[in-house]
Amino acid sequence: MGSGAGDRGWAERRPVLFPFLLSLFCPALSEPLRYRIPEEMPEGSVVGNLAKDLGLSVRELPTRKLRVSSDRPYFTVSAERGELLVSSRLDREQLCGKKPVCALEFEAVAEKPLNFYHVNVEIEDINDNPPKFMQNSFELQISESTKPEARFILGSAHDADIGTNSLQNYQLSPNDHFLLVNKEKLDGSKYPELVLKVPLDREEQKSYHLTLTALDCGDPPLSSTAQIQVLVTDANDNPPVFSQELYRVGLPENVFPGTTVLRVMATDQDEGVNAEITFSFTEAGQITQFDLNSTTGEITTRNTLDFEEVKEYSIVLEARDGGGMIAQCTVEIEVLDVNDNIPEVIFQSLTDLITEDTRLGTYIALLKVRDKDSGDNGEVICKLEGEVPFKLLTYSRNTYKLVTDGVLDREQTPEYNVTITATDRGKPPLSSSTTITLHLTDVNDNAPVFQQSAYLVHVPENNPPGASIAQVSASDPDLGPNGQVSYSIVASDLEPRALSSYVSVSAHSGVVFAQRAFDHEQLRAFELTLQARDQGSPALSANVSLRVLVGDRNDNAPRVLYPALGPDGSALFDTVPRAAQPGYLVTKVVAVDADSGHNAWLSYHVLQASEPGLFSLGLRTGEVRTARALGDRDAARQRLLVAVRDGGQPPLSATATLLLVFADSLQEALPDLSESPQPSDPQAELQFYLVVALALISVLFLLAVILAVALRLRGPSSPTTWGCFQPGLCVKSGPVVPPIYSEGTLPYSYNLCVAQAGKTEFNFLKCNDKLSSGQDILCGDSSGALFPLCNSTDSTSQPQAPPNTDWRFSQAQRPGTSGSQNGDETGTWPNNQFDTEMLQAMILASASEAADGSSTLGAGAGTMGLSARYGPQFTLQHVPDYRQNVYIPGSNATLTNAAGKRDGKAPAGGNGNKKKSGKKEKK
């Protein structure tokens, strides 16, 4: 062992010069670098300067990152000097066994640029294993009748080393009867044979003790010994004889255990026990793959065979007869390779980052294929499965490089599952597949895209400031900041200074806000250019146009251009020839509206005319024409109140006053203009129509009540309910003033009945006896309070009772067009329930007052404005307040009277009683 250490030191110095010489003769990178070192070198020993042999300087080592790529870490590279160092124990016997040449192949990898170099390190054998016998002693029985030159095979020794360091010869201790002969098997291994020199005589010596020594030729040589004891037995003249000295057989590696390999044959010419032959393995402890039938000599497999582990077996068989004589033969079993190993794909390196803008041919991964089979069974072909933008390039033997072969787009395919299939050339071929997932890294290569090519927004004018008027949206298929979109306004047809006061856009949501209220009359449309920009580097953007149309609303009333007012604010006049025929164009009302569309579509209407029917007004043209010729009774001075309305909802209007004078010359028209025109009373005319309408409604209601009462009287009636109709419950009154229908008095009669339970009912009654013409009865209670009139059978006239002062209406309670509020100049119907109730109460009070002949008539403050139209009969001085007890048809409310309104004061601003009735009006 000591000499082996010295030999190792010589082997450490020898590889230093070898790579240098090798680099001179093998400059190509495809040829591997070769080193030769002895086995069992200590860890950290220098194999060679790998960097120098590759042509790399020491300064390049940090950037090139020179390293070893191997399945087992036997070697490493020094980062400082680039030397190839031993990193683990190198035992040649464990690595290569009995192979004549033991070499370790691996790749050296250098980056920036990426290069691979094949390195071959040959491990030389040193004499570190002595020959060893399987047994320390052997026992050999030899018959005394054995003739000289008889040979006996002894147990052989095994040396794990190879070459000169392996077992070379055997030596036998000196003796007079035996000598030793060294024999060699077909596989090169040696075994000893003991040769008998002289006949043996058991009577002289029964046994012999010999020493067998096994020697190798290492430096220094190693050896081992075994003891041989030779026992001399009685004579057995004929030893067994095998049919063949050497048996050869080939056996596939995939045979099942228990398969018969072959059967050896041996014969013995002796008889009896001496002819009984038994078979055995001479080294039974070493035979683990086969079994031997000791009787038949049949060899069978015990375990499965593997060509990749052991390719050939050499077995020595022994045949022994009953007399102790033996014979030996050798059985050579060759294991035949079968394609039973699937190819393997091993990735040596893989790129961590793959961007979608990677160029064609960019390195992605380095892979290696391996098949343990040999021959065609071990030749492997690699290919990619499916349509992927990658391809495999053969880098070296069984080594491939995966590179890009197409355009990568993360937005279409964010990752690729690359399947690599390795197939050998065996029959049948075997294959295996390995799949790796390659994730692509995003690059800002997509600009934002708007959902629409252009946006059109309609915004009504007078919108609230700060309201959202539109929203734009853009998408970006990139990831992270590359796909985050922000919005801004980059251009507009508005003034740059005024842009911020009109609109703004949210940078995150794309919502466009109005910063002010738009006016259609000032700004009807404007256009913005919005930009969507991502957060990539460099940033990408896209623009889109947004057109905002400001819609019109009816916010401008018509404006009358003609007729214009005079300098003092009075209306000007137009003259009309007295002989004007129908259709004569008198004048034209001209008006404009700042709005547009229907909101500016004007129509002309006559609100008031001194002589209705004398003039006609064009609905759309505003032309005033004579409808008929001027009559003798028509006044020479005419006044028209014209309303101009637009088509908006709700419509807006304006009025114009036309003063028209029928005269043939200006001098003739001046006297008529000197008198101030007396305006008509539109409120009185409106009240007339209201009274007539309510009177018709009351008549219909009265008829319905009378019909209901008549139907009720036909059936059984309760005395409590109808007790009020008995004669004793009503107070008869004297003669009353007969109603004058021609002057507007309403022909109604009423009765207020009080039941015994104290409930008041207001009913329309049908008297049992007919009244004489113009006679009514006023019912009342004992306290003098008046009730509504009812018909009576008594035709005797009674003096009328004085009116109760509690029945008088205050000025605020007197019915008008809208109660205590100002009347409507346009003469519209009351639009609330309270006004309607007051008008109904007015009619009822007027009817009651008409029946009172002693009522004071006149056109003063208490006439409700009715005396001028209906005569002096209508006054409210003694009209009771029926709103507490009267149910109004069509209403769910009962008229009430607040105590605070009986103050008799006129309502502020009321115009229901302001009109004078001094002049006649044509109806």
C-alpha cells in the first residue's frame, strides 16, 4: 500500500502537462479535453487547469462562471484559478470494475456566451487491493491410487485491480509430492491447479499441509495465502469425466427466474458408490444468479439478469463421485442485451426568464438523453411534440439545445407546455416524454384600444355642474403596469383656457364630468380628443374623439318683436280702413324664440278681443286679418290681446297688445285715440263660465238625489231618519220674492233637516204639495238660525225672517277664482280642490240669497263680481256659510270655515272684485 501511495504522487504530476499538449493538437471545441489521474486521489487534488486549457484567463472566470455539469459531483472547478479539483473519492473498482479503461465524462459550462466543453478524465488503477481467497483453507481428498500428473483445481483468489496490479500467479509452498500450475480462463482470470508429482501412499502419510500464495505485480506487490490440506483416501481408480471441458451459452437478459440455462453431463466408469456423481459450484458463495441441481447437473436462473450490470458469467462446476474423485468444467454464460430500458431526458440547464420579444434562435434549455441499453437499443432520437415555436438542435452526442423557432406573443399564449419525446432504435422501440412549462414575461407591446372608434354624447342644457356626461373605456391586454390605463384630455375645439371650466375626465375610470351648466344657445356642440396611456416603459397610448352635442331645453320664452311698445311703454296703434273686406291683412305679430326645434315652434292665439269674431289670427303666421266687414254697431277702436306660445313642454308664452282703429285717415283716427280705452273684465267673464258649469253640475246632482230619495220612499223608512220631514220640524215663512230666472237666479231649493239624534243632514227635497209660483219655505230652529229652503204645502205667505248675522261671509271667505289668492289673468279653470269648493259654495249661497226678497242688492264689495253679469240679485251680505254642512259631489272633503277667517277683511291682492260693471259687455 505504501508503494501505491508513491505511485499516486507520480500520477498527480503527470496530468498537468497532458492537457497542455492535448490543446495543441485538438483545438476544436467538439473534441473533449482529456486528463489522466490515479484513483484514490485526496479531495481537493488538482486534476488540471481547466480554464487555461480552455483558453480562458483568470480575469474572465467571475463573469464566465466556469462550472462542471455532471450527474455525480466527482469534480469541481476552482473559482479563483479555474483548476479542476477532485471533490469526492475516486475508487476505480467501484466506478468501472474490471473495465480495462475507466473514464469519467462530463461537461464544463461557461456563460456569457454560453459554451459547453466535453471533459474526459481517465482513472488509472493503483495497487490498492491485494488478491483474496474466498476461503482461508481448502480440503482436498486424493485417492492413493491416483496416478502422477493428476491435476486438481484449487480455489482461486480475486484481485479487484486490473493490469499488472491484478492477480498474476500462484505459488505453492515447497514439497516433494505436489507442484503448482497457473491456468488462465477465457476471461483472462487465473486459477491454480495442483499436480501430483509422485504416487501417494496412504500408509506412509495420510495427509499433507500446503500453503498457496496469490501474488500480483504491483509496486510494491501484494499477496495473500490460503492453507491446503490434502487427505489421502483409498483407491477410486476412475474419476468423473464431463462431456465438455467448456460449455458456452447465450441467455437474454429478460428471462424469468427459474429458466433452464443448460445441463452438464459427466460419467464415471466406476461402479457402485464410486460411480455416483454429484454436481456443485466450486465457488458457490459467488454464484447468486444461478442454481444447480446437484443430481441432474441442470443450471437454472435464480434472479433476473441485467445486461447493463453484468454482460457475462464464468462458472466452474465440479463433479464428484462417491469415492471422492472430482472433475471440473467451465460454463460461460453470455447475457444478451434486450431493449428493456426507456430513454431518459435530463435537463442540464434552463433559462429562467423568457420575454415575449425574444429573437429567433435564442437559447432556452440544454438537455441530454441517456439509454442504458447498447447498440441500436441505446441509440436515441429526440423530437418535439405539437406545434410550438421552439426547435431542438443537436449540440453533441446525446446532447440537444432547445432554441426559439417562432414569434412569441404572451397575449395570445402566456405559457407553453413543451413536450420532448426520446425514442430509441430498439425493436420494438421504447420512448419517454418529458414536459416542461415555459412562462413568457410580458413586454409593453400593446397600446390601449378604445371600445369605440368615436364617441357621440347628447347632453341636455342646464345640466348640473359636476354631473357625469359620458364614459370612455380602453383595454390593454398587457400585464401589470403595462396594462394599467389612465385617461386625459389632449385636445379640444374649445379655447385651451376655457377647457378646464367646461369638462374634465377621471384618469382612472374614464368618466367625463361637466364642470359647468351648458347653454344650448351659446354652445351647441364641441369635440374633445381623449387619450388612453398605459404605464409601461416606454408608454403606449391611443386617442379617440368625443363629440358632445348640447341638447335644447325650453328655457327661453318667446320675444315679441312687433308690435313694439312706444317710448313711454304704451302700445302703438294700427289703422284699418273702414271699408276693409274679410281677409284684409291688418298687421302681423312677429316673435322669435332663442330655443330650437319644437321649443322654438311658435303659435299665436287671441286671448282677448273687444269684438270677438271681427278679426282672425294666423296660428303659425301671426297675421291679423279681418274676419268680417265692420258693422254699424262695432266700435271704431278695437283692442286685441295676443299670446305667443312655443312648442316646449311646458310651453312658455308672451303677450302682445294690438290697438286697432278703424279710420280712413290719421286725422279721423286721432279723436278715437284721445279717449283712454276701457279694458274688458276677463275675470268677470271667467266667473260667468264657472258659475254656469257649476250650475249644470248641481242640477245633475239634484236630479240624482231626488231619484235616490224617491227610491228610498218606496220601501220601509225609519221614523228616526225621516222624522225631519214631518210638518212640526219646519218653520213656515211668509211670502218670499219669486225667483227671476231671466236675471240669472238658479231655480234650486234646499232643506236642512235635523234628526233627533242631533245629526244634521243636508238633503234636496221634493215637496208633497206644489208650491205656488215663486213661493219657497225657509226652515229654521227655535233660536232663529236659518236653514236652507224647502218646499211647503202651505201656500200662505209669511214675512221673511231677518237674516242671521252668523251667516255672513267674510271678505276672505267670499268665493272667487282662487279664494283669497290672486286670480288668474288668463282665465283658466281653478286647478285645486279648494277653489272648486268655494265656487260651489258661491253657487249655493247665490241660490239661497236669490230666494230672499229682502236682500240688499248692488254691485259693491259683496257681490262676488257677479252683479255685473247676472244682475243685482247676487249679493253675499246674508249668505250663510254652508261649507260646514254641505257635501260637494265628486269630492271627499266637507267645506269648513275657520273661525279666524270671519274677520270680514278683503284678501290681499285679490282681483276677483276689482272690475267695475258700469259698462255693457257684449257676450
